Amino acid sequence: HRDLHSFPTRRSSDLEHQAPGVTPKNIPAIVTLLLDHKKQDGNGAKGLRTLKQQLDRFAKTFPGPLHLVRAPEIKAWEYTLKVGLRTRKNYRAAVANLVHFAKGENFLARTWDELRALDKIKPQPTEATPWTPDEMARLLKHCPGNLIPLVVLMAFGGIRHEEMSPEDPKEPRLDWSNLNLQTGLIRVPKSVAKTGRARIIKMPPNLIAWLRPHARRTGPLCDIKCTGDALYRLGKRAGIPWRKNACREGVISYGIAQSNDIARVAKEAGNSPRVIAEEYLELKTQEQGNDWFAIFPPADADIKSLPLFAYAEEQAAKKK
């Protein structure tokens, strides 16, 4: 492959063959416009941040007009990323997103089809490795109170870690106002959702039981600043090395095993039925699914007899 840094800003022959009505723009300018459009359309901040990171790398290598980029150059660029096949496929999808937008805005001729000339990226399917019900119970036994809402919402509600504790503290996050323990529903707004699409989750009874003693009317679900470090320490205390996605993989795998309803589980998890079917189907038995959602907190009559919010507010008052 030729040196990508020698990418030309213009080729006169290419400029001469532009379709009527097409006004070429440099790639960095198209990236800026695409992100602005997606932001105005209400796409989630997390998804926009990822898309920006991907396309900024593309624009840095190819600062000229998009129609000048050729398939071999894109392929060479993908190899420079030094990432796994799944991540490389995500970068390819980001570029395809940019191409689709550019064609719609007449920055690129609709006949431009260099991406089709590239080989398809076929990452090896990965098998989910959720906690076992016994491991989950052990983790919760060692979990400090201020971390419990975060852990159980991942494990029994399928909420992503970054939807509750984003990398950038300025980004919107799920909080207590999005949870209704009386109706048993969680609303994940599109501004919070990683995919940029809002979703409603019906809480199983054990999730409500774990959340009830900690419930607030509003405010952050977890007041720990470095939740990643806190989860790592939890794993050490429990004697189970923390695995990043094991909680979410658990609610999906055991949810399918218990209900056999891929569409519902996919919708609540904010994932596609295709991915769910490929990566989570037939991993667990219905009995294991029942065991997962039978993990309840230790019985505490005093907590259960109090009205919603009363216990948490009483404890907060004692701390003051």
C-alpha cells in the first residue's frame, strides 16, 4: 500500500467527472455537518462521541474530498488502526454512514461505490460469558450499599454501565427519576441510551427488591466517581475477577432462557434480535434463568414494611 500521508487533495481527472449538481466538500467538513445533523436529530451523546472518534481518525488520514478516496486506500487505513475485526467492522460502518450522508447532501455522486469493492469484514462470533447465579449472589453479598443500584441494574435490568456512569461527567446519565418502582418500569431516554434510541424496561421482582431500600425520587444512581475501580475492588473482595460485561450478558442470557422471548429481551436490552440470537441463544437453561431472577436481597421485615423512599430517606437523615 502506498503511504497514506501522501493522499492528494485534488485529482483534476476526478474533478472533471463529477456528476451534475454535486458539490464536493473536504471530509473533515462533511464529518462536522454529519455530527451536527445527528445531534439535532436527538442522537445519544455516547453514540455521537464514538462516531466522532471514528470519523476524526478517517478525516485525519483523508483530509481531501471524499470522492477522491479509493478502496485500496481505505483498506490500508483500516490496517493502520491496529484493532480487532469487530472494531474494524465498526469503523467501516462509520465510514459508510459518512458516505450515505454525503450522497444525500450532494457532496458525493451516488455512483461512488468504493466501499463495495472492499472485502467483507467477518469477525469471529464471541460467546457471552455471564456470571453464574451463584457468582452473582456472591458478588452482591460483598457489594457495598452505594454500589448496589449500579450492579443490580446491570445484572437484572440490562442497563449498560456507561448509561449510568459515563466517562464524561457532563454527559446525561440515568438517574432515580427514570425509575418507577411502583409501576416497575425504567425509561432509558435516547439522550442517555448508547444507541440513541429510548427504551422501556420492565423490572423483574428481584430488581425492585434490591433497589427499594436505596430508592430516591431523583439524583444519581451511584455517587461513586470511579465506578470502574469500585467494581474491580468488588471482584477482589468476592474472590471473582470482575468481567466488564458479565452482568449485562447475564440478564440477556438468562432472560432468553427464562422467557424464550428474543424480541422482548432485545428491545429492553437496546440490542438487535439478530445479535441476541447469534451470541446469546441456547447458552442457558430455563432452570438457570429462574435461578438468576430468584436472587433476592436478604429478608428484612423493617425495610419491607416501610413505604417507598422512607427507608432511604431515613438513612440519609441519620448520616446528617
